[in-house]
Amino acid sequence: MSFEERKTISRMREQKCSQSEIARRLGRDRATISREIRRNYWHDREFPDAYGYWAMTANDMARDRRRRVGRLFRREDLRTAVIGKLEERRPRYARKPQNPVFPEARSIKHRPKIINERKEFGHWEADLMIFQRVHGDANVATVVERTSRFTVLFKNNERQSKPIMDRLINVLGPLPRHARQSLTFDRGFEFVSWRRLKQGMGTDAWFCDPSAPWQKGSVENMNRRIRRYLPRDTAVLSVPEGEIRSLIDRLNNTPRKCLSFYTPAEVFRREVTK
């Protein structure tokens, strides 16, 4: 607020005007006036009758802040007391409760380095491609192996977590153990039943940080490729399974520069038979 507005507030408070009247006079919201008065309200403890609103400028506020900070550094007893209070309060804010659905131990930050560097086969990323709500909760699951970029797609009628986990077990379960070591997800509600993977086929699960789906870059990149063929307005349940299989073949049989121009299918077959 400008200094002129603050002076108006000060004069009208001396005239016992209500906050609503002040707000109307200044053309401001009542909550703005309330915050301004509360922020610049003063009260002298030595003189109980001395209190009121102080119409400070921005320079006044900065000078008052510097004066208080300077007093803190000059007085060792005051500085020690403030530090002690901060130390008492810190644990309450430092300790964050464990998320029972996505525990910190399964965060991508703790994912082994060998997975991050794509030096070990059998680590996958998964995501759901969502379509317009007029088609209900129908979706397409995208599953990408990080080393070979081999891609698997399958349709789902809904976004319930348990059926999706069961489909993943059915799709990846027949592979050799070294070809299905882990899966990385974001923190969507579709993946809250991730523990079923360990029980069903011995596969570990890792999770991106909150609001950071870009951390599973392989599947995000693949989703952008797939959107060329399945845009958001696709009535996905009406897409024949034959078209989905054709799309999978197209993706897995296209040479990739990152694979030295081998196809994902070629690299996947080579790794899975080792």
C-alpha cells in the first residue's frame, strides 16, 4: 500500500471508522485493510494505553527491521535465547511423517545408481495415458524397459490400482527374473497397490518425487510418440486390439539412435536371452 493510503487509514481509525468504511473509501478489499492494520499495529507494554496503527512507509519498515536485527546481534543473551527457541521448534518441522502409500524408502532418490545409468537390463518405467473424460476412465498403460526402450501397451477400462497391477503381473510375469527387476511410477492413485508386484512376481517399485513425472523420462518420451497415433480425443475402448499390436510393433521395430541404430526389439531379445 502507498504511504498516502496508510495515512488515510491512520486518520480514519482516529475517527473510529470501521474497517469496512476504510475499505470503501480506498477502494480496497476489507481483508487487505485488516491485514495492513494487523501488520503495522503497535503496543507499548510499559504504557498500556499507548497503542494504535502506525502508518509506516516501506523505508520505515526496513529501518525498523534492521534495528531489531541489529539489537539481536548486539545482545548476546537475546541472541542465545532466540537460537534456543529455534532449536526447540526445529524438530517439529524437520521430522516429516512417513507416507504409508509411497514410503520414502521407495523414492527415486534411493534408486540404485546402476538403474539410473541404464547399465542393467530389466528395469522398467510405467505410466497411464489418459483420454478425454467423455470416454470414462478408459486408458492405455505404457511400460518401457529403460535399457532397450522396448515398449508394451495395454488398454484398461478403469483406473483402479489393483486391476492395473494384476495386468502388469500378467504381462511381465512370464519374462525371466532378470528381465523384470523393477518398475518406476509417478505417485498417481493408479499405482497405490504397487506392493502386489513384489508379491506377484518379485518386482521392486520406485516412485518419482511428488509432481515430478519428468523423472521417468523414458516413458514420458514414449507417451509423446504414442500421442501421434492415439490423441487425447481417441475413443480408446473402440480401438481394435490389432491396431494396438501394430502400434507396439511399429515402436519396437524402429531403429533408435540411442541404441546405435538397433531396434528396441533387437536389443530386448539379445538381453533377455543372456
